[in-house]
Amino acid sequence: MSANYYSRSPPPLQHPVPTHPAFIPEPPSTPASPQSYQRFASSPPNQQYAARPQYHAPFQPVPHPPNPQQHISDFAAWGMNDTTAQFGMQLGHSAVAAGHDYVQKNFGGMIPVTMLKQHFNVSNSYVMRKLQLVIFPWRHKPWTRKVRRTEAGHTEWQPPRDDINSPDLYIPLMALVTYILVAALQNGLQERFHPEILGASATRALLVVLLDFLFVQCGCYLLNVQGTGQVIDLIAYGGYKFVGVILTLFAGLLNLGPTIYAIVFLYAFAANALFILRSLRSVVLPDSPANVGTVNPASRKRRITFLFLEAVLQVVYMGILVRV
């Protein structure tokens, strides 16, 4: 009895059959998914993955088309919605346009803002040749400015880049800043420096330029001198005196003695006076054929006297500037 009990084999095992089909969720879609992605209904055999190494294509980001509203949506991080951002940008554009119209309306007649860009149109070679002309103007010829014809048929002065006789605002502005720094350096070497010196030097320089400009402008008005862009040209011509002033200050910094200092100052004055005399001649006595018959001999003599007076006054302006 016991022998029959142990001789029986156990019943075979039966695995349950699933009644619902297997469901594998879709992988999340990303912009940079591999191109050869495959789904498997069941796990792939491990032997194949162990036998063959896997190679994947390099990561290539998918370019997105530019979104014009993307810069506006960035304001959401600062607590502003798109409507507020658009309103703020429109308000800013309106304020800039209103300011531009105000400048053009109130100062456009006195200082043509559109011509300022032309006076800063310089190159490195022009700056070097212009500085050489300001310091050594003795043998320079000719002094007449060049003109060019625009596409609309109008004539205008060539920019400083193309004409060495054309006035610019780059050299006077840089010379003004350099003058303020050199004046502060000289006071510092003499142990007399304090922050107010920078403001005092800038105020003195601007007042001298303003006085020079007002004198020339009043003279041109009394002599009935007409010209386009005359204000900017006069300011530019009045700023070239800082080049000679800087040379004089450097002579004082080198401690070459009062004699050498006086010689450098007189030479800088003479060079600047000749440069102003020959440069302002194109403004006071233009060589255009339209002005030859309108200027009578008496008026021409008064204009020449005014030019010499302006040249002599440079020694007063430069004497004020070198006293730092």
C-alpha cells in the first residue's frame, strides 16, 4: 500500500492563461528621441543584447522656428503677463518717439541732430593725419573742403573720413576728455588733487568752448554769413585748441623749465591760430561762385579782420586752459 503511494508521480503544473491582452504604455515623446526606436511586446532576449554592442546616433537637437512672442513670455518669470509686457513695450516705444520728435522740433533748427553722425565718421588714418595737420599746419595745401553729389542731386560736404579738411567731433571730444585727465594728473603730482578738480576742469573747458563759439557765431551773424551745418562746424573748430593745450601741459609735466614751457605754448598757439584762420575761411569767406558777387570789397575786408581777431583770441583761450 505504501509502495503504491510513493510510486505515483505528481500531477503536471499548469500556468494560468491571462484573459486580458498585455498592455505596455507608450514612452513619453521628446523632441530628441532616437530615430530607430522600437517597441517590443515582450522583453527582448538578453542573449542578443549581450552578444552585440549597441550603437546610438549622436544627439542632434531639433531646430525650432523662432517665436516672436517668446521674449514677451519671458516676462512671466517676473510676475507680469503678456498683456502687461506688450503695454509696457508700446509705452516705451511711444516715449522714445516722443523724445525724438521733441529734440527735432526744438533743437533741430539750431543743431541738426542728423548731421552729428557724419561728424563722427572718421577712420584711424584720418585721425593721425588730422592731428599732424593741427600740430604742423604750415605747409598744408589745399584748405578747401570737398563736396559730393547725392543720389537726389543735392551737393553736400564729404565726411571727415574722405576729406582731411572736413571738421569732425571725434578729435575735439577725445581731446577734451584727455585735457581733463591730464589736468587732474598734474594736480595729483603736485599733491593738490581732489575730486572737485575734475568738475572744475570740465567746466572751464566747456566755458571756453562756449565763449569761442558765441564770439564766432555773433561775428558770422553781424557779417551776414550764411551756411548749412555752421553750428556743428564751429564747435568742432573750437575744440581743436585742446590738442595744443595738451602738448603744453605735457611740457609742464616733464619739468623742462619755464623757457621750454613758454616756447611750447607759443608754438601751440601759433599752430592753432593758423589752423583756425585757414579753416574758418571756408565758413566766413566761402569760395563758391554764388558768394563771389554778393560779398563786396568792404564786407570782405571786415570778414578778413574778423578772422585775424579770432586767430589772435586763441592765445587768451589757451592761456585760460593751461592754468590748471
